[in-house]
Amino acid sequence: MQTVLITGGAGFIGSNFTRMMSQKTDFRCVVLDQLTYAGHLSTIADVLSDSCIFAKGDIADSILVQGLFEQYAFDYVINFAAESHVDRSIEDPGVFIRSNVLGVQVLLDACRQHGVTKYLQVSTDEVYGSLSDTGLFTEDMPLDPSSPYSASKASADMLVQAWHRTYGLSVNITRCSNNYGPYQFPEKLIPVIITRALANQSIPVYGTGMNVRDWIHVEDHCAALFEVLMRGQSGRVYNIGGRSERSNLDVVRTVLQIVGQSESLITFVDDRKGHDWRYAIDNSRIQSELGWEPNHSFEQGLVDTVQWYLANQSWLEGLNNSV
């Protein structure tokens, strides 16, 4: 049985990955999460077992991290742990540097010292900056981050590549488009729309709402991550996208239609500082090398996501009570 360290495994994408891995009988998982505002043990409590173990802690705590590596002799490490909200990074960038840069350095050193088989850094398409109305992000594009958040993620990516080139550590980096699906903390766009629409509250939309994002269902993302972790060529970057470009305003309108609410709830607000215009992913590398493709259409995936939030309002209430 191989052992996988899943950092940030109680957050949105990490918890979905943890759930997927808990179904694989040939793996033991150790979830390391600091349980900040966006990570909640209730999100994975039902899958914890002797083969899916939880440890609370900070990836930037080198003593704690080294102790876990000594105790569990990890074969693989996948790092989801990160401060991830752009608005919060604009208000307090220092927190992002500690978690997203220093924390990655601690993990990389531990991986090198303990001889792990593979380290996978879960990054973001935001490190590429912004596209115009045409074109796609490719893995070979220069990094051009716009926010403190994306700058911290780009910094981490460069550290990962340096540890590969300098120390020979086996690594991969994935850069994914916007995720949606179950267990997403309600500060991100789609859960904000759902929760506020259900409460008949106004829905803030930055600028004109015409900024474009490529959307991917979190389960498709997790499936791609597993393929990269197991079969990705060492040192390679893999873009992961859903081939579902939508303007923010289109997403808001679609969710309102699904929940049966009026577009009168939409309230346009001042644009975000450094707001990137458009993201779009070129998936060709992961498709050709690993045979991965997304399975969820955005239309059906969005309906399923709304239904999940409707059926799990107690989970949302639990988050509100703990914040």
C-alpha cells in the first residue's frame, strides 16, 4: 500500500480529491490541513478511517512536517494547501506569502530529504496573467501574475521547478481553470450566487460582468490530478481546463435561472483591482500524454452543483457557525 500526503485536504478541491482517494484500496491517505476559515473537518469526516488519516497543522511548520514524513514515509505528496482568494490577498498579502511560498519550500525540502516518489504542486491558470479576447494559455507561456495571490502561486511554481532541476526531485505542476462543485466555500463566485439567490439577497458582480473564465467541475479536476500524480512525466507542467468559457455575468444569469430567481438581484459593483480580463486553457498536453478529458458539461454540472447546495444547507450552516 502506498501512502499519499494530501495537504489542504479539508478545503474545496482537496476534500474532493480526498474523497476520491478514500475509494482506492491500494492507497493510504494522510490529510494535513490547518483548518482555517476555508477548511473544515466536517467536509471529510465521513471518509476518515485507518487508511484515511487526518492531521491538523500548517505546511509552513517545518518541525510538524518533518515529523509526519518520518512517521508515515510518504510515497507521494500533493499540495492543495494555499490561501486562494484574490480579494483577501489584496488586503493581506503576507498571509499568502507564508502559506503559498514558504509552506511549499518546507514541503519540497521534506520531500527531498525523505525520498518521495513524486511531489505534485496544484497551481492555477492565474499565474499566466490575462488573455485578450482570443488565444489560450499553454504550458510554455511566461508567467505574468496580476494579484498577490497569483504572484505567490507563481513563486511556488518556480520553487518546484528549481527543486527538480537542482536536486533531481520528481515533480509535476498542474495549472487549472476555475473549479466548481460540491463543498466549495461560499466566498467564490458560484456558491456566492447560489447562497445569496436562495436568501433573496443582492448578488455583486464586478465591473460589467464581462470578464471571462474557463470552468471545470471539481471531480474532473481531481481525476486529472490523479493521472498526473501517477503517470505525469517528471518535471512537466500540465494545464487542466474544462473547455467551458463563460462571462461572469452569464454564470450569474444561468444560476439565477436554475434556482428560479430574478435577474433584478444582480448588483454591479466597482471592478476588482488588477482584474484579469479572460482565462482560457489549452488542454492538449494532458490529453495527448495522459488521455484525460473532462466528463462534465458545464450546463449539467451547474445544475448538479445547485442541487447539491440545496440538499446540503446544513453543511453551509455549519460553516457560518464556525466562522
